[in-house]
Amino acid sequence: MLELLPWLAFAAAGLYQIALLAIAVGSRVTYPYDLEWMEGGMLHHALRIQEGHSLYAAPSIDFIPYLYTPLYPALLAILGKVFGLGYALGRMISVLSLLVMAGVAFATIVPASGTIATSTHALPRARVIATRFGRRLVAVAQPIAWCGAMLSFGLFAAIYPFVEGWFDIVRADTLFLAMVTASLAAMPRLCHGEGWRGHARVAGGGAMLALAFFCKQTGIFYVVLGGAIVAVMDWKKITAYVVAAGVIGLGGTQAMNSSTDGWFWTYVSKIHRSHDFNMDRFWKSFGNILWHFPAMTIVVAVALVALVITYARTRELPAASKAFILWCSAFALSTIVGAIGWGTEFAHFNAYMPAFLHGALAAGAALPLLAQCAQAMRTHERPTENDTSATTAVDTRIARLVAGLAAAALAWTCVHARWSPSRFIPTAHDREAGDALIKRIKALDGEVWMPSHPWYLELAGKQPHVHRMGIKDVTTRQPRIVNGLDDALVHHRFTAIVMDDRDLFLELPALVAQYHPALKLPESERPHVYTGAHVVPDTVWLPRLPAQPPADAKTVFDFEQPTWAGWTRSGPAWGDGPAIEPEAGQGLVVGVTGQRFANSMHGGDKATGRMTSPSFLIDGKRMSLLVAGGTDDTKLRIELWVEDKLVRTAGVPAPGGEALQRTTWMIDDDILGKRGTLVLVDDSPTGHLVIDDVWMWANP
């Protein structure tokens, strides 16, 4: 029993990481809003399939697919008919895929351990099992293998923060990884069948790997690896493998392409290949992967060297070598695939998930392999007739020590890589903010567009439209037209557009020309995402229409002219005329009406200046104006002058910022009926003013 304690302690380190992952995943699966900004778009894909629409058609304002193959959204659509289409369903698919990967770790590493003794001509298996010390070797081998399996999945769990919590979201990555990993694990066993059944089993494995391509395009690399496994295990079955993979992969691609008039291949290949590829990120990826957990890579490398030396001296491969060689091969391939993925434009660290999983499996399989290599080398160094119980016991201790050193390194990595699940778990505030946001969207009349969170519209009872990522995919460095997009903006098809803090207004000039930010969402309506790009709902944009004062008000100045004709300018801060859009570094100006507004940010905050208006008749009971900017009213203010006397001043109400607020002056009888002028004052080298819609009101 004492001999088991170190392995239990090492395994506990892996279990610790698995527990952290379980807490994070279990706390997120039922969250009713986006954990990652493309989750809602994937649900929209599934909805399109349920409604009978093709995913792959000409880009339009209504829908553009992500640049992925269709298996995952198709599975969502099918299961959604039974369980209801939503976030929980998509995340459960990812959670079940994680369980499959955990099962693969134990199914491949534990059975491969066998016994530590492997050299049949040095220490025959029958003789080992027949002795008391032989039974002891078998008893030691199994805890090492179980420990390796636990540490392997613990290592994979430990990279959850590094890949930004990508394991459990409504995306295809985890399902794809489960399909590829389970298929590769099954291939050696499938190759053992005899006759037509053996060929059929291999064909089934080839079909499963080909299906992985329809989950994510990088599956094609693993089809090649699966073929290599068949060629090594039983080359006579390679024809069955190639035919099955070809029928599913090539045949399915041809069928999809024909049924979509070529749009399938355009999206999943042509547009992908037209995106930028960053060679610096490609080469940097090898360090990101191989040296993120140095112990993992070192253990794999040491085991690989030990295996080569053992085979060179004994001409035999230890029992655990099969699993180790399999996952080493997958690790090498997945590292290259991860580097290619992260080098591609718009990629995130989720591209590294296959490399880390297969590297962790290789490291876990290395533990029983190292023990077996140590045992094989010891028994090979002396004649069989010199074996004694004492020497066998020494061999056991040495094998246990070699494997223990590697296990200790992996266990320390699991402990040292501790992380807080709370970083990835939405709060009660996020749920409440999501509820409040959906309520606001419901209250908006007509069609609404939410480019970064289309599923929120479905939750609000409205029709989802194209996701921002789809527009970026098809227009970045390409002249493709998004059908209906410009027309929808010019003719104000949408009564409102709900934007994130990083959204299309930064990329689509037509949007800024036709819509303006009218409302800054309060913090109580801004649910956060916890994976991928950390964007949040930020502003409600409305069509750029002339301001319509109430019936008892009239416009004094609306700043819709392109120049300051009639005004007197002093200093450069106000530019040559009212602004159409914010200056660089200013951020969104919220609440503007019409096309233009007065802005003293020309030349940045450091620029100063004053603008004096033409005179106007003060013929109402009060005046109001929209103001934003800095709150230092000694240097940033609006002045009302009557007959060369300063009669009113207004600054920007606290806390300031770029959201326009209405300020009102009451008109006393002593200035009623007289002529006045406005002076817009920016004397501050560290701040600015924004003004719009000066109105005169007939009633107080």
C-alpha cells in the first residue's frame, strides 16, 4: 500500500486541475447569454438549418456563414428540434466531448501498461507472473498508468486559461477534437480485424476522420495521420481506408459544393486562403506550445529517447510504446496544425487545443513507458540465469523511480499552473444585465440589428441578422459585396443598431454616415463575455435624421452646416466646421442628432479656441442645448451674452464624457425679446467640448 501513495499523490495533482475545470464548466453551461461573442452566431447557423435555408449562399445583410464546415451547426439543429435550440445545448455538446477525451486518455494509457517486464528472452512473461516479485511488477505498472492518465487530462485542463476558456462554449472546436482524438485512438484496434470485417472496421475509422473535416477543415491533416497508422499496422487495409475517407470527404465536399452553386468551397477554402498569414506568429507558436508547460515537452522528449535506446539494445518495443508513439505522432502533427491556425488572421489560442491535448496524452503515456524501458534495459544487461528475487525487486524500484521522477515533474506543473475558475464564470450581475438588455431590445420598434450578438435578437423575439465576423470575413482585403447591406443602411431599414464597444462602426463607413450613437448603455445592461474577444454591448445607434424639436420648441442652432459660416472663430480647436464623426482618440459621441455636431477636439485635447455665434432673438421661456466633454467649467463652458453682458453659463454635468446631456437655461423677463449670442469656450489644453441642438422653448 505504501508503494501506491506517491502515485496517488501525483494523480491528485491532475485531479486538482480537473476539479478546477469542472467548477468552471459546470458554472457556465446554463448561462443564458454569450460567453464568447461568436456563440450566438453559431446558434443562428443552426436556426438557419432548421428553417430550411442553406448556410452557404451569397453574402447578405441577413446572413453570412462563419468560414467553417457545417457538421456542428447541423448537429445543433437536429438536437435542437428535440431539446430546444439554445446556449445550454451547444455547451453540453462541448462538455460531452470533454468527457470523451477524458475516456480516451484512460482507455489508451491504462491498458497499454501491461507489465513493466517486457523483454521475453531476458525475463519471460510467464516467469514474471509466476513469481511473487513478478506479481509485484504488475501491481506497480497499473498505478503508474492510472497516474499517467490522470495527469494527462489534468495537464489538458490546466491550459483552460491559456486558451481563454474555449473548451465548453457553443463552438465546434471541442467536438472536433473529440472526434479526431477518439478516431486516432481507435485506429490501431480497428486494424486488427480479419477478413471483410477488418476492412469494414478500418473503413469506418476512415469515414469518422473524414467526417471530422466537416466539423473543422483541419481534420484533413488527421485523415492523413490515420492513413499512416493503417499503413504501419496493416498496409493491406489502406485501400479500404482511402476509399471510405474519399467517399465521405471528397464526395461530401462535391455534393455540398454542387448544391450551393460553389459557395461552400468559397467560404471554407477560398476566403480562408485569402486571409493574411503571419509567419512571425507561425514560428512563435512552436515556443507557445512546446514551452508553455516545459515539463510536458521534456518528459515526452526523454521518453522518446529512452524508447529509441531501448529498441536499439533489445530489439523490442515495450507494451506501453503503442500508446506513446500514437500520441507523440499526434502531438507533432497538432503542433504544426496549431502553428498554422494561430498564424491565420483573426485566430485565437483555441488553435492550440489539439496540440496541448495530444501532448498531454503523450506525456501521460510516457510514465508507464519509462518504467518499462528501465525494466527492459536492466534485464537485458544480465543473463537470464542470474535473475533473482532480489534483482527483480531492484529492477522494480528503479523502474518506479524513473517513472516517478517524470510523474513528479508533471504533477508539479499541474499544481503550479493553478488558476481561479471565477475568472471565467459569469456573475449574477451579468445575468441581470442580459435580462435588462433583452427587455430594452424588445421595447425597440421595428427591425433591430445586433452585429456582435445576433442571438440576443432571437431571445427578444426579433429576427437575427448577419454577424459582424461574417462581414469581416468576406470583405477584408476583398471586393465582395454584402447584398442589401448598403441599401439597408441608406434607407434606414433598422430602427436601431445595438453595437459593442469594438464593432462595425470602426470598419464600415456607411454605417457611421447613416447612423449615430444615441444611447450609451448603462452598466446594468452590459453583460460581459468571458472567452475570446472581450467585447460587450455598448451603445444603441439610431438613424441620422434631422432633430425634431417638440411642438413648443424651435431650433436655434443644429450645427448641420459644413462650415462655420456666420460664426466667428478664434483658435484651431473647433476646426473648419461642425464635425461629422469623432476625432481620433475621442471615442464615440453618444446622443448626436442629424449629421453633424460642434466639437473642439480638432487638433486633440491640447488645442484651444472659441466660437462666437451669429446673434439670435431670445423669444422663449427657456433655452436648452446638448453638451458633453470635460467638466472643468472654468475653461470649458458655453456662454450666453446679451448686449455685451454675460448672462448665462453652462458647463458639462459630472461625470462628463462623450454622452451628450441636455442643459437648460431659464429666460427671465430682463432678457426676453432681446438679441443674444453664444460663445463656445475651450480654453483647456487637456479637455474639449461637444455641443448639439440648441433649442428655444415657448413654455418654461
